[in-house]
Amino acid sequence: MSNLWIGPIFAGLLGTTVLTVLISLPRLFGMKSVDMVSALGALVSREQTPERTFFPGVLVHYVLGLVFAVLYLVGFRAFGFPFNPLTGAFVGVFHGGLAMVVVETIVFRRHPRGQNPHAEDNEARFAAFVQFIGHILYGAIVAGIYGLPVPLNPN
């Protein structure tokens, strides 16, 4: 494999791991109605059981994380943005906003409301906040990794 792909793969995997851990927090706190990873898994697998949708959701999330890591690289170079965590966090604000719109319009609208809509609204606010912060961190991590100095080949 060419060294060209090592940066995007490493940046994408690390950024997506941090993001996935953060957006899995509602699930860990028992907020099943706003489990974004399982909702994504339900979207692609057509399953409805959270135990069966979590792994497909994680898999799709990592694939998307790798794709977005490449898009960050191409976009930063195309627009002349500096590769640093601050610029990455700034781009992550827009990435997070876009993700929130996509999750709301595509993923969560497919899930039926539960018995307590008020509690679910509070859970959804928490999940949206965590998702937004996670995407900011994703951008900071990916751009920060791209900004690291690359050792020169001694040969």
C-alpha cells in the first residue's frame, strides 16, 4: 500500500473513534431512543432491534469517517486551508451541523416516538449536543493529524 493513504486512514480511524465514542454516550446512559449509531445501523440493515443494529451502524460510521477524512484532505488543499486543529474544528462546526440535519431528516424520522415524548426531546437535545461536539473534535483531530510533520524517507 502506498504511503499516500496512511494519513487519511489513520486520521479517519482516530477521528471516527473519538466521534463514535461520544455519540455512543446516550446509549451507554440508557437513552435508546436517540442511539445514533444504532439508528444508522437500522437505516442500512432494516433491522429494528438495537442489539442487531449497533454493529452495522458502527461499520457504516467508520466507512463514512474514512470517506470524510479524505474529503477533509482534498477540501483543505483545494481551499488552501492550513492543516491544524483550530481550522479543523471550524470545519467540524459545519460538518456537525450538516450531520445534525441529516440525522434528523433521514435517520430519526424513521423511528417511532415512544411513550414519553418530553423525555425523548430532552434526550434528543443531549444527543444533538454530543454529536455536534463530536464532529468538532473529529475535524480538529483529522486536520491536526494532517498538520503533523511527515518524516522524510532517508533512502
